Amino acid sequence: MTTMKIAVLGTGMVGKAIATKGIELGHLVMMGSRSASNEKAAAWVAENGDRASSGTFADAAACGEIVFNCTGGQVTLDVLRSTGNHLSGKILIDISNPLDFSHGMPPTLSVCNNTSLGEQVQELLPDTFVVKTLNTLNCNLMVNPRSLADGDHHLFLSGNDGDAKARVSALLQTFGWRADRILDLGDITTARGTEMWLPLWLRIYGVAKTGAFNLKLMGIE
Amino acid sequence: MTTMKIAVLGTGMVGKAIATKGIELGHLVMMGSRSASNEKAAAWVAENGDRASSGTFADAAACGEIVFNCTGGQVTLDVLRSTGNHLSGKILIDISNPLDFSHGMPPTLSVCNNTSLGEQVQELLPDTFVVKTLNTLNCNLMVNPRSLADGDHHLFLSGNDGDAKARVSALLQTFGWRADRILDLGDITTARGTEMWLPLWLRIYGVAKTGAFNLKLMGIE
């Protein structure tokens, strides 16, 4: 894959993992946050050399050819509104989950069942190619899938545009994901399914005491 | 396992699969339905010999030492209300899912996120040991887990009583479930997780065109 300009919205664990993977793969990566002087973004840039940069969410959205939404689900829509129209015509890889921690642990979902955050993002940005993926597992596995069972576990894609999903799948394969373990579930409404996996993920995490797990679908060819 | 009296509430595919498995394992099985003269129950009894019987939901609940709820999630609470106090002190294995088909396909869940049908069943029957399990896969796999990857895939348990879960686990092992693939998630509130797996299960089913799949958790010891 040729060098790309990648934007990562969010400076948390997920954002750092994705942004660092982008640098490792030789891409130019801009990390976006609320403030152009964000300290976590500045620290990440300092650690990652000349191909790393940072700016506001709008700066990053303007710079990126492909954009990862790694913000928390409770702020995702506000963040995306702040990017102006810079996401128009671009692929937005949406990793966010609508986890609501305000009622205690484990979190509930602020939207689910008859809609999803992925759909709300697509509705907000009708000219953007939203692809929901990577939201079903922890950030270490997102970028190092071969660290578990040599990559023999599954990842899902949801999105309305087949070409965008194919491009995202190709990028994910450069992360280490096996093509035959990336399952295209269909349009963006299928994000309801993957977002609603989180409550079960959280309960498994609660007993397994590790986030380094994922599901492998048995019986699917 | 010694011969038991098993009650199965429901005459659909799930009820028939569970009831027939009980007969195959040498148990006495009563299938319960709304009417003592239910034709599907009568046909099942005719096919399954002397150890098979049928009656009303209340008849079955009174007869069974252990009771499977195989009714549809939209009628489960009404069915259980009709069993009088015959479930008091007994284990109720709740397989139901709150699938609501009234808004089209795929179904949504009529309860989820901050409660679950499993919890509502336990609240309705405070003197019953409710164990939620088997609701995460199709009925053929419920009773023939070794037909897929020699049983190398996971099943979940949710319930408030450890002894009840241990007895259910032992029974499930006679179905063919591997002890090391039965994961106790914790109390009955964890049923939220397994019931919310259904929307993803349905989407996977939609693309896989088979229900003969299940998840194997990779990275869990």
C-alpha cells in the first residue's frame, strides 16, 4: 500500500494505537483533538518523528485522505460536527462505541437496538463513506491481530459503500488482519449488531480479566 | 446422570429439540403448552414413546424437577405467570430471547441494555433458580454441540445461584457441551450481554446463510 495521509480523531488509547500503527506502516499521520495545543497529541508527535503531526479535529479531517474516528461514543457526533465539511467524499472508519458510563459499571449503550452510533454518524455526514469496524475488540488487538492465535479470529465491516469497505479491508490487512477473517455484514445498519456485542464483551472481560480476547466464528466459511 | 423429570415449556423448534434430547438421554419429559390438547405436543409425544408426555404449562411445571423455558420471548412472562407456584424452588433454564418481529426483519429486542428478559423472569419468580443459557445459538447446536468443531466453541451461563449453575452445567455436559467451553458470566444481569448478542447473531446469519455457527472465544483460558 502506498503512503497515505491518515487522520486520527482522538488522543486516547485507541487513537494512539491507530496513529502509531499508521506511522509504523510508513504513512503520514495527523492526530486531531479539541485543541491544537493538546498535550497528549504533542507528546505522541514528539515520540513519532517527522511523519507525525497534530492539530484540531478540523485540521486533521482536512489533512487526511482516510480518517479514523477514535473518539469516545458520547462525544463522537459533536466532534464530527466540528470538522466542517472536510470529511465530504472521504472514508471515515468509525471505531467508536456508544458506551455510557454515567449509570455506573458496566456501561450501558446510549443508543442501540433500533439505531446505532454508526448510523447516526452516517446520517450526520451523508457525503462521507462511513465504515464501522474495529469496534468489537481492544486496541492492542486492533493493530496487532496476529498476536492472538496468529490472526485466526474475526472482524466485522458495516457500511453502505462496497468500494469504501474494500479499501478499508485492504488497509486492515496491512494491520495484519486476514482477509478471510474480515466479515462484511452489510450496510451501516448492521453496526447495531457489532455495537451491541459490547455488553457481552464487557461481561466476558469481567470474568476473563483480560481484554486480549476476540471471537472466532466457527461454522462460517 | 440419573433419570430426571424434565419439563419443557414450548412446542416450537427449540422446545422440540430440547424435549427430544431429554428423551434420548433417558429422562422423563413433559412438554407444556397453552392447551392440554395441543396438537404439536401430542404429535411429539406420539413420536417419543412412554417417557414422553404433555400437558398445560402448569402441568409441566408441576411435573418437572428441572424446567426449560423454550417459549418465545414475547410470551414468556405470560406463560410463566400461568404456572402458578409450581416453579418455586426449582431450576428454570431460560432459553428465551426477547425478539420482537413486529417492526419487520431483522427483529429488534423488546427489552435490552438496562435490563433483560432473564432478569424479568427472575424478578417474576423470586423463589426459582433462573439460569440463562443456550440462548446464543440455534437449537440444533444446543443439543448437538459436537456437530460443530467437535464442541470447540463457547456457551454462556448467567444466574444468581452457583449450585444451580453447576447442576445446569452438568446437564449441558450430557448434551455434549465441553466443561471448558461453558463460561459462567456471573449473576442474572449478565443475561443482558447474551441477549444482546442476538442482533449480531442475526446479522452474521444474514450473510452466512446458515444458523449452524457459533463463537469460539480466542484468548480466554
